[in-house]
Amino acid sequence: MIENGRARDQYAEALAILPPSGGGGCHAALLGVANRGRIAGLKPERVFDDLRARVRGTRDVTNEEIMAAVNKAFVSDLKAPARERRARPRVNGTAARDRIIKAGAGTTMTGILERSPVAIDWPADQDAARFLLHMYRPDELVFLGDDKGVGSLGGSIRPAIEWVERFACAHVIPYPKIMANPLTGQIGLTKNGAESYRADSCVSAHRYVICEFDQISLDEQSAFWAACPRLPVAAIIFSGKKSLHAWVRVDCTNKNEWEAEIENKLFPEILVPLGLDGACKNESRLSRLPGHIRSDTGLRQHLVYLCPQGKAVSE
């Protein structure tokens, strides 16, 4: 009873300091409060009602957004015992991947494009502006550039709305890459101890993970994503060369949850066995920016699928 009482006190404290919506970090904090409620032994309905009554700020937070956080907290709890059964044999990822590819055989990038919940019906040179508009809040800081450098505020790192305005009438997108997750705008340290504005420690919202194949053909990649169940895909970008970059929506509460759920579970237990690139597991990973024309191939990087809230392409 003492432990349960302490858990309820911690839940009440987390609820009391829930940050405001509209740039204050409310969305990311919802899951953390819901997890506290689950640990305290509360029912999902009670946690939803408490959050609904507490949420405040300039951005409208819908019932669906709150319920998604509550569902994620309580569903993950139900799944925990299954993950603890280490004696189960390792899944044959190659066989599973091949079955998925077989199920989606014949689906091309055009076929995936036709399934996109957001109709990608604008000119290709507008991909960058439309993509940023759909995937980020206007005030979120987004890095665009290449692999070099530490990033610069007001240069390669700007609020999403500034990038949108800059690209709205542009026909040339000079930036080849984008960091999937938004930034704090503060200096952090890389794993090598160097200062940077775009280190893993600088990420402000642990929202997207990048999934990319290295060893299978473009047709096989299209078939895989067309038939892959359960992974909530927010976007798919053609790299302009030989791969599709799928942005999977994960919405981790913080760095600790990212490390536990993404780096230590999702990648080693599911994605890497399926043949996806394990180097993509860090939160500051770069992806290809849609709209940019590659100098090495002359091909445009472009959007193939867009569903900001995330859902399996096969649904």
C-alpha cells in the first residue's frame, strides 16, 4: 500500500506540472503522465479524465491525442510479460521479411503513392515545403543540410515555418538532408564529446525513427512497405538513388524511453532481423529531404507516402 501510495503521489505531481500545449512540450509529456497513472494502478478512463481536465495552452489538444497516449501506456503494460520471456526462439527475420515482400509483390512506388492518406498532388518542387508543413509544428526547430558541421541557429537550424516560407516559391531545394526529430536549439555533446547543435542530446521530441534497407532492391522495398503490418509509417521518401526512407512514428517520451524501446528493443529484436539498417537507431539520424535533386544521380528525392499521425501502409 505504501508503494502504491507513493506511485499515486508521483502521478499527481506529474499531472500538476504537465507543460502547456503549443510548444511547451505537452504532447511528449502526455505519455509520461499516463505511464505514471498505469504504475499507480489507476484505470485508463480515470487517467484520460485527469489529463483532459488538466491540459491547457495555445494549441488545441484533441481527445484522440490524449487517448492515444493513454492507450500506448496501458497497451505497453499488457505486452510487457511477453517481452520478458527470453526463452522463446529468435524470430527468423529473413523469412519474415521475404513473406512480407511476397505479400506486397507487384506494388511499386506509384502504388504506395496512391495509398497515401495525404494526397501528394502538388508539384514535385513543393515537396519540401508541404512535407515540413505536415510533419512539424510551426515553431519547432528543424535541421536541414548535410552530414558535415555542427549546425547553426538561424542558418541550418530554423523554425519549421521559416523553412516552409523559404521553400514556398522555390524551384531549387539546396539542402540534401533533414534531421527527422526537432531540436532544442541548445548546444549538446556528441558521443565523441564534441559540442554540436544537432547531437542526440539536442533532440527536443523523440517522434520519428528512420528505417532504411541497404541490401534489397527498390522493388522489394516497395513491396515490403506496402505489406508490412503494424509499423506506423508517417512518411516514405525516395532517396533519389536506391532506397526508400520510411519515417516510423514512435513518440517516445524522452531519451531514456528512446534508448529502452528503440535502441534496445525495436532495432535489435525486430528491425535488424528484418534486414533494416541498424545504424539508423539514433534519434538525431538524418534522412533525405524531399524536393532536393541529387548531384550524383540527377534524380529528385521525393515523397512517396505521407501520413503524419502514422499508420501501416497495408491498412
